[in-house]
Amino acid sequence: MHGAPMAFARELGRLVRDRRAELGLSQTELAERCGMKQPQISRFETGGTVPTLPLLRRLARALDSDLTVSLTPHDGGGHPGDSDSHSDDDVIVGSHSARP
């Protein structure tokens, strides 16, 4: 895994690690909450793997968070394939906690 996929994996892992720490959970506790093993959580949090959407949903639930995936049009109003300031590999990752 190189370039944008690796950066994406690291950012997703950081978001999960930060939320887990915010909740005071260990990797083992998070793994139990979402039906995984602790080494899988560790590998994910360090950016070693990109999870599937079903796994991201399980992680979000286990972290009392919403999972939001969106497509945001590029600025400039051009047609698909027009060159602009975005690369095909641009990915923006964010996190939101579930509402109480």
C-alpha cells in the first residue's frame, strides 16, 4: 500500500485510536465490542490495513459514533476529467461522535 491509500489508512486509524482513547477503551475492549481480535485493532490503528465499509460500521457502533461517507463535488464546476486542483487520489477523512 503506497501513497494516498496509505495516507487514508493512517488517517482512519488515527480517528479510531483517538475516539477509542476518548472513551477510555483498550484495544482489547474495542475488539470485543466489534467482534474483532486485538491485533486487528492494532494493525488498523497504525494504518496497516484499510477496513471494508461493513467493518467501519461495526467500529463506528462500537465507538458510539456515526459513520458518514460522502462524495463532495470539486470546486470549479468543470466536467468529469477536467484538470483542477484535486488529484484522483484526494481523500478527506473526518469523524463525528454520536449524538447523546
